Amino acid sequence: MGPKKRDKVPIRKPISSFNYSIPLGTSKTYSSLKNSISLRMSTGYPNSLPTPDQVREEQKKKLDQIKREKRKKNGDTTECDAEEDKEDKKEEKITSLEGMKERYNEVTISKIKKEVSALQSKKKEFFWLLKQVITVEAQRKRTETVKSKQEQKPSMGSGSLGGSLGGMGNMSSKP
């Protein structure tokens, strides 16, 4: 029977992410290092668990709520409590069905506004393109009319010149 192989322990995080440093001049045994590393590994924060900041915020909210309840029981109400109550109502409204409906309406209204602005910009672009097409067509028609007038004038002029020259030729040939 040879030496037994140790079972591999799954590591949650790479060791380099622990940033564990040993101060110079101190000697630590392997077991103490192993214990400290395993402790750090067991306290790692996966994505599903809340971060320490989130835990503190939740605890603070709970403490504030307990303090408010105590004040209400004692009959001590201040302006701060009224503001806090408004904030609490807003939070409750968001979680309630009415709050969800309002939020849905706000989101749909914002989406509709975005679509309307996009359609308006497309409308402006369409009318700009339409104007360009109209101006190009108008220019094409103008050039066609100018060309047709120029073609008509030289042909009439050359015909009259030819006729007059031909007439002169005929006159000179008669005597």
C-alpha cells in the first residue's frame, strides 16, 4: 500500500485574488497559512450573495424603520418622519400593482415619444428628399425645353439661309 493521494479541494477563487501577504520577519507555519487561506476562501462573496455595502444599507433601513415605529408609538412625529413616510409610500407604490402600472405607463410613454421623434426625423428626411427630387426634375425639364428651343432655331435659320442662298443661285442661273 503506497501513500494515499489527498482529495483535491475545489477552489472557488484563484489564490492570486486573495492578495494575502506575509509580513517580513514573521514565520508562519504551513497549517496557519492553510487555515487563513481556507478562511478567506469561505468568506468569498459570490455574485448571488449581497455585498457588504448592500448589507449595511439594508441594516440601516431596518434600523431607521424601527426608530420611526418607536417614535410613532411615543406620539413624536416630526417633519423628517413625514418625508420618510412619503419615501416609504413611493417604495410601496412601486412594488404594488398600481405602481407597476404607472411604471409600465411611463416606460410605454417614453418608448412612444422616442418612436414619434424618430418618425418626425424620418418625415423631415422624406420631405427633404422629395424637395431634392422636385428640384432635379424641374432642372431637367428646363434643360429639355432650352435644348428643344435651341434645336428649333438653328434648323429654321439654316432652312431660311439655304432657301435664300438657293433662291440667289436660281436667280443667277436665269440670265
